[in-house]
Amino acid sequence: MTAREDARVNASPELTDAPEPEESVPMMSPSLDVKRTTPMDKEEIKRAFLDNLFYVQGKFPVLATQHDYYMALAHVIRDLLLHRWVSSASVYTAEKARTVCYLSAEFLMGPHLGNNLLNLGMGEQIRQALAELGLSLDELMQEEAEPGLGNGGLGRLAACYLDSLATLEIPTLGYGIRYEFGIFEQEIADGWQLERTDKWLRYGNPWDIARPEWAVEVKLGGHTEHYRDAKGEPRVRWKPEQTVVGIPYDTPIAGYRNNTANTLRLWRAEAPESFDVAVFNRGDYYGAVEQKVKSENLTKVLYPNDEQVKGKQLRLEQQYFFVSCSLQDMLRIMRVQHIPLERFHEKFAIQLNDTHPAIAIAELMRLLVDEHGMPWQQAWAITRRSFAYTNHTLLPEALERWPIGIFASLLPRHMEIIYEINAGFLEEVRSRFNGDHDRVGRLSLIDEGGERYVRMAHLACVGSYAINGVAQLHSELLKSDVLRDFYELWPEKFQNKTNGVTPRRWLALSNPSLAGFITANIGEGWVTDLDKLKELERRADDAVFGAKWREIKRLNKHQYAMYLRHKTGVGVDPESLFDVQVKRIHEYKRQHLNILNVIRMYLELKANPNLDIQPRTFLFGGKAAPGYRMAKLIIKLINAVGSVVNRDKSLRNQLKVVFVPNYNVSNGQRIYPVAELSEQISTAGKEASGTGNMKFQMNGALTIGTLDGANVEMLEEVGAENFFLFGHTVDDIQRLQREGYRPFETFERNGILREVFSLLQSGFFAKGDAELFRPLVENLLYSDPFFVLADFQSYADCQDEVGRVYQDAGRWTRMSILNVARSGKFSSDRAIDEYCRDIWNVKPVKTNLLKQHRIMHRSIQ
Ligand SMILES: *Cc1c(COP(=O)(O)O)cnc(C)c1O
């Protein structure tokens, strides 16, 4: 009996019930099975699945866990992707295609299995094949550990952009870091956030392939030596203190229903081979092992801070490490394709996702000048034509600066290069602005006011040919405020690229019932051309259509209510209005404004027991940076209010407050489809764009929001009559700031606010502890840097209006349909189209699937 037959005999009853494949199993290694590379029928899927269970997992069904089944399935899908991947790589290489390199310290990809099935168009086949084996696709999908290699919006944007780049058939490499521990898992205990390490690699990752043959060396620390080469030219050598090796791990990124598979290349740090020699020679085994551990710590953990930076040396090491690996990798690709170095900027368009990879500008100069002997001016001309920079923030505390001391000791050569770039740059500034001394100081790459810092945003601006913000308002504020001096110097560099999200993951995959209904009515073209949703507009007044639209949301809510009860123990009324705020917890996002209004509604219901309001379920979710005390206290407050409100029988179920733990991509995919009201209530001028707002809109939620970030454009798209607008504008806020904002005066003038705060200060939500929320209360009353009190009344009034409008189901449904119909602008396909046209100057390259024998032939050559 062959091993394979043996596996069948030992199969569980469910598995042996399945009909046997008609043809015998070919005796080939699974990876060479030709059929696996083309769309498979059900029998082939089942066979490939069982093969993988046996040969990859080393299990037979009786011993297999759900996770083994998941792994076997993941390998079936990866094998399918490989054909596209190899074919795309082959076409790109043959055509020496211009390539987008998206450099990002974070990629918040979310689970791959469901998305790959969707993009391959194989979901139904796989579901049926598994069902015949007695397995549930949905259950296997739950087994996937989420690769949470990002904090929030910025990392998720990178993931949406990779999806669109593959769907639009743009040759792309995503470059980043393969953190061993991604963003922590959040648990809630006694209302407080607890962090648990995210061991996403514990059972192995079936989606990536290590490429140790393309490893590169990265230097750190030490000093530089200046000397003259044989021709008498001045040269510089970097004598590092330490060397680490970067190993690339590649994940295929499939386009939607096309033949393209691009690459996400994430780097892991390792100690160099020479480590072993050192141990042998020195005999200092433990000392040497310590060095090895130190090297491998480099990519150990993602820094869990969103929108705030601390000058931690390890973070700078991570940034430099992945940037140096990636640039060296690009130079290797140039060598393989026989492209001369002078054409670097023609081969690659490098996008800097925020300033995290901005050190790439100095590193490319070092590689070209020191390692390839290129003259400085030529290298600078190439560098300045290679990079484009996306700014993501207006918060001063999120602008990256590195103390000169840390920077120079880790990157001594880059420090020199930055000084040299700065000297040339400031010379240009002086001659343009007649020696305007203050301006020179403001523009300098070095902050000299007190302790000296390297300003990474300035390096990014000087070294890039394009600079963009991520929503119209944000891009305007960059020009008038944060980067004003750079705008005055180089207005032609500034652009706007309003963010977008992929409708594949965030609608087709996450909300299959709504997606199916839309497709049934307007066809499936919207999936890759989201403007087609406009065709839903003519159904907005169709009562039958509207009733079905409502029913879809209702069913989603009912299912989610069961899930919530299972996860949190709290029962919510699925017929109530689902009002959702999910995003990182941050004072500028103002979760506390939301919860203050919940307290207001609670007080109102307590004061008028017969009051009938629109019943509501407030859902919150989001992680706080572990060291961000105020954010953690806000989580505690939400939970504290929830535990009082949810138990109060006198409210007759009119109010529920639930904090959903561990908001991440998977939980986002569950929650956006059930939301009816989307909370986008940041202080005007603080949220660069937001992308959560877009996911909610696509799933039929209405927005309550300020004129901030991309909300402005959403309002413009859907019309004011389909948007709940409140609060101060950017101009209002700036005026308040100028005139001296005194929140305590606002508080004293507002009777409702006084009641809300008096309840809070009494310890009512803290089992009598009047101290617990004091830091939060005092911050709001005496400082309120994010204008919570200033917007409170406007927000409360607007929320009451929401409740009234919801009671007119027909009107609400119409608004919901129109929101979806007008969400086309917020597809990441639109955003990527604009980047390709206005910044990258790249064109699609079609992939034709190679014949299997040609792949084999080529690989042997
Ligand atoms: C979309 C998304 C975000 C960004 O949400 P905002 O509301 O724009 O801040 C953050 N985290 C996850 C997991 C997301 O999916």
C-alpha cells in the first residue's frame, strides 16, 4: 500500500464518505503537479488538499487538527498562486518593466486565505470540495493567524494599495519588515486593556517563501574613514561596529481575477555566518551568542505607537535595516536585468509611506557614491528623481526627529551625507531668499533649537520629486502649515492623493450578502470599477429594493449580535441602531466625546423613565498604545459606562454600550458590515484622511462627522442631506486657539455638560472611586487640547437628529443606498490610478500565464 492510499484508509468517517477520485493519483511530487496551476475541479481540489495534508503537514485525517486542515488548504491556494507569481516575475524580468517600490515600515495585510480565494474566484468550488470532505471553509478561515504587521490606517493603506496595484497589473514590490511579533493582541480585564504578544508565526506561515539566496548585509554603528582612491579622488569607507543579515520573505499578492501576482518582500534580521567563526576563534561562546541575539532582536517586534514617536534607537535601526535591504535588493535586480546604474530612477519609482523609510534618501546616496563610485552630483540627481513622499500626519508629536547623538552613532556615514545634502540645500535656499536667516533655520534638515535633531520630514521633502497629502484638506494644510516653507520653495512638488480602500476585501469579501445583492442588480463590474455603484442611485426610491437593502443589514446585525454575546457575554438588541466607533484610541479621534454623549443620553433616560428614544447599541473598538495613559483610561471609561448602562433594567434596552476587544482587520471585516452609523468625530484639522470612514460608507453606514480628513470629500460626494455634520471647522478651531480657548467656561455655561461631569466625578461609574477618572476630567476642563467640550453640544444635537431620522426607515434606507452609490471615489483603485499617472509614471504590464513546461525549462537554464 502506498503512503497516499494509507492516508485514505485512515481517513475519518466524514472524509471516507466522499466519493473517490475517478482517476488514480499521479505519482509526482505535489509541487510538480501540472494540474495544480490551472483552475481545478472539485475532485482535483480534494486530492490536492489531502496531498498537502499528508506531504506538507505530515498528518492523516484522524490526527489532523482544524489548523492542519487550514494549512493544507492554504498550501493548495499558494500552489495556485505560484503559477501567476512565476509568470508575472518572468514577464517583468523579460520586459525590464518599470516597477513601483512601496516602502513601508508597516503592512497591515489581514488574513490572506479569504482574500486569495476571492481574487482567484475559487471560493465556491473550494467551499463545496471541503463540504464533501465534511469540512467548513468558514471554520478553516477562522484558523488563520492575522499578520498584524501594522498599527492602523497607515499600514492598512499599504495593504489596500498592494491589492489595487496587483488588480491594475502594475509591476510592484512592497518592501517592509517581517516582525516576529506584530501588533499586540488586546484583552479587556475589569475594563482595562491588557496586551498579549502576537505570536502570529507560532504554527508557521504558509503564505511566504524565504529567499535566503537573496540575503543582504547591513552595517550598523562604527566610524567612517576618508581616503583617496587610486585616481586621487576623495572617497569614504564605513567601518561598522556590527553587521546584520537581512533575509527576504516573499508573499504573493494576487490581482482580482487577472494573471498578476506581485510580491510583498519583508525582511527578517539574522546574525551573519561570521558569528560562528567568531565563536570558534574567541571561545567566548556566550558573548558571541549575545551578539547573535542582538542582531535578531532587530525585527522582533513592531512598535505599537500610532501617531506618536519616541526616539528609540531600535526603531531607527529597524527603519535603516529594511531600507538598506530593499535598496540593495533593487540594485541586485538592476544587475540581473543588465540595467546600468544611471537608469535607477527609470527602473524604479520608490514611494515613501511616511518618513519611516526616509533614510532611504541618504542610503541610496551612500550606495551610489561610496559603494559604486558614482560622482556626488550625478548620484544626487538620480536620487532626487527616484523618491516620492507621502505625508500622513498633521500632529506635531508624530513628526519623526532623531537626536543627532543616536543618529550619528548608529549611522555615522549617513550623518555626513545628510550634512552634505543640507549644505547644498541651504545654499540654494539662501540664494533664492536673499539669505533669509530664519527661513534657512526653519528649512534645515537639522533642528538646532536646543538639542539637535535630524528632521526626517525635511529629508523626505528635499530628496523627493513629489510630496503628497492623503486628503484634499490635509494636502492644503500641509501647504499652509506643516510644510509651508517647502511649499514656498517648491510648489510644483506638492500634490494631493486622497486615500482609498479596496472594495474587494472591504465589501466583496466582508459583506457577501450586500455584495451579492448589488451584483444581482447592477452586475459585477463594480468590483473593479467602483464608480459603477452610481447605478444604484436610481433604486434609491424603489420601496421593494429598499426593503431588501434593509433586510440585508438586519440579518448581518442579527448574526453579529450572536457573535458578540459569544465573545463578550453582552446581549444587544439587533433591532436597535448600531452606532460604531472603531479605530485606534487617541485623544484627537475623540472616543471620549462619544462616551460623554452616551452618558448624556443615559441621564436623559433616567430623568424621564417614559421617554421613548431610538434604541441604540454603541459599539467601540480599538487599541491604545501601551504607554498612552489617557487612551487607556478612555477604554476603561467606555467599559465602566457599559457595565452600568447594560445592567440598568429601567432603560428597557434602549441603550447598550459594548467595547469589542482586539480591533484588527478580521474584526473590522465583521463590524463594518453591521454598522449603521459611522463615528468620524476627530478634531477638525487633526485626522489626515481616515480610511475607516470609507469602509463604513461602502457598507451602507451613514456618517456622523466633523469637517476633517476625507470626511470633507465624502460629504461632497454624498451631499449634505445624506451626512450628519457637526462641530467646529479648521478655521473655527484656529480662531478659538488664537483667542484663547477656555474649556472651563464652555463647561460652566452648559447645564447638560455640568450634569455629565458631576456624575463622572462622583465615582458613579467607578464603584464610588471619585479619583479614577480625574485625570481625564481635569484634562477636559482645564486644557482640552482636542476641543471636546467645544464640540459637545453640536455633537449631542446632531446625535438626537440621527435618532429621529432613523425612525423614518424609508428615509434612512434611501440615505444608506445613496451613500453606497456615491462611494466610488474612495476605492483604492482610483487612488492608485492617480499615483500611477501623476507621480510614478508607470503603466500596466499584462501577465500571460506561462506554460508549465516553459517554467521548468527556464528555471533550469
Ligand atoms: C481601516 C482600519 C484602520 C483605520 O481606521 P481609521 O478609522 O481611519 O482610523 C485602523 N485599523 C484597522 C484594523 C483598519 O482596518
